[in-house]
Amino acid sequence: MVKITKDFIPTGHNNRPGYVMNPAYITVHNTANTAQGASAAMHARYEKNPETPTSWHFTVDEKEIYQHLPLNENGWHAGDGNRGTGNRKSIGIEICENSDGDFEKAVANAQWLIKKLMKEQGISLANVVPHQHWSGKYCPRKLLDRWDSFKAGISGAPSKTENSPVDKTKESYIKNTVVADSLNVRTQRNANSSIVLALPKGSAVQYKKGSTQNGWGYIKYTNSKGATYSGYVNVRYIKSDAELEKTPSKSAPAKSSNKTSGGIKSVGKIKIVGVKSAAIIMDKPDRKNAKNVDTIGLGKTINISGSVKGSNNSKGYWEVIHGGKRRYVSGQYGKMV
């Protein structure tokens, strides 16, 4: 048995929305924080910071477990919007990966916790899912490559993949480049599924060989901050280096422009200020109802196309240019440079 400490986010904080939840899923994350001391207790303190935008129910390390939210309230952890099933109907569990901890022991503690929650909440093993299931983000990054064995450790059954031959050709990736002005990465192989993120022309992605079905292939993309996302794209709009070499180039005189690759005119840049670690980039200027598209770190700069009043924020919103599209950052977190 692992000690569970209840240390709830204060009522009224933005990351404790308070929507009533009847959990039907358990969503597993890795903290992606390898700093020394980035334990469950440290993340509990982080969760209670009024500026923290995200929230989940439990953080697990090799020694203990902290609970941040009651199980009948939702958190903001799945990346599928304020009405998404991941955010509104799943228990979020973060597994620590601090460099001075024991990750495998933390994993074992998480498996114990998940089994306990499954029994108490009546949740099936089929409804224990990775963060990637909801938003396409490559998370939990240290468990996705062994997800079957991780789930087998919850149920106590032998791993389905254990002692099985691995066809490495199915798991090999090849570098491709986005050739469309903007390419949507989606959660499923169709244009009606949710968008994970939009990639501007020239973005480098890793295409999974042999994954194409009905014109849609599986890719991974790692941004400048080291965060990895994955999902499906229309393969007409990505090309390998070999394919690009065969494409005749059209030379033209260079023209100076203040437009981004998405064709949106930039009127300047803002620097991210007033946050502990990162500001949220939203799909519309309404922080209570917007979908969180990405984050941008403290001190980073980003092009803007203007500012708007929007909703639910007296400071308004910066209209930023992200992934070739107009996105939004809360006004108090940007300063013109």
C-alpha cells in the first residue's frame, strides 16, 4: 500500500473548474519534468499556484502519491477542450520522472493506484488510456512504447507483447517535410476528427513507414521545446527528402515581407511575462471556453497580428500567429517588444 496525501487545489483557482464528474476513464501522463526534486510533493505545490493553468487528480512518485482534486470533480489535463471526454470524464494521473527518483518504482505505484481506482470507481481496464488517446500528444512519453506491458502490470496478466517477435519495419520512421502552407494533424484518419495541432510549411516530421490507410498516415512531430505530438495527416502534403529532390525548384527573387508562412500579417511581437513557466495558446479569445492548442514558455517571443477584447478576461487577448493560424494569449501575459 502506498501513502496517499490529499492536498487539494484551493476552490476558486482557475485550474479547479469544479464541474461535477462521474469518472469513466483513467488517463495516464508522464510529468516530463526530469529536474532533481520534481517529486509528487513538488507537483502538489505547483498545482496550488494560482497561475498554474492545468490540473489533474494524482501525482505519483517512487515513495508516495498526492491527490490534488476530488474524484467527483474534473481537471484540465487531457487537452481535448473544456467539454472533451478526457477533461470531463477521466481521472488524470501524472507519473514523476525526476532524475533523482526511481521511475520504475513510480510506475509500479501508479499501477497499484490505477487498479485501486478501477475497483472503487467501476472503470474497466479498456478505459485506462494514455494522454495521447485524447489529444494526440506523445504522452506518457516513457510508457507509450511499452503500453501493453504497462497495462498488463495493472491487471497482473502477462504482457501480450512479451516474448513476441517484433517487426521492426512496422515501427520505423522516415523524415518528411510539410509542403502545404498549413497542415492539420488529426486524432483519426479523417478530416472531421479533432485537430491536434497545425504545422506550418517546412516543418520536419517523422512519418511511420507503412502506416498509410485511405490517404492518411501516422506522424510524430517534436517542437522547439522538446514536446512531441503525434497523429494523422493527409500524406499528399508531406514529402521525404528523396521526393523533394525530384521536385523541380522554382527560383524567384526574394521579397521582404512581414507575413508569416500562413499568410497572416504580423504587426510585431510580444514577450511572454507574468507566468510561472508558460502561457496557454488558445483557439479563441475566451479563456473559459477555448481549447488549449499549445503553450509558450516564459520569456519567449511570438508574432502577433493584433489584439482583441474577447470574453471572460478584462485584459483582453493578444492575437498571436501560431502554426500559420490566428490563436490567442491572455492579455496580461504578453508585453510588446
